[in-house]
Amino acid sequence: MVMGNKIVKIEDSLFVIGGYILDILLKNHSMQIDELYVEFMGKYPKRIDFEIFIYTVDFLFLIQKIKIQSNDILEIVK
């Protein structure tokens, strides 16, 4: 799921989904996770389950691209 392969298309990988999330956070600086999901669904060309979205947020946190503040507020790490 992290990377594309014969089963998972590259556009469905966490890398590509994470790029969309980072793009949204760059423009808005910080957002609550539910607001981010709503905006993400408006930009991403296909339906992504909330579970996959959360996996991607976890991935971005683990590679230190975002930080999570209190009250579910996500911010990009600069």
C-alpha cells in the first residue's frame, strides 16, 4: 500500500496521497483532521477511505513532514 506495485496503482499509494495532503497543508498552514479530509476529498480524483487517509497522516508524521498539535490540528513541519 505504501508504494505502487502490480496490485496497488501508484496513484493509490501513500506517497501520492501524502503529496495531496501536504499541498493542502502548505496552503492552509494548519487544519483539523476532519476539515483536512473534507478538503482532500474535494481535490483527490477518486474516493479514499478515511482509514487509508489516516494511514497516510501517520506515514507523514513518522517521516516528520507534519506535526500534530492538541485538538487534532495538523501542521506542516518547516
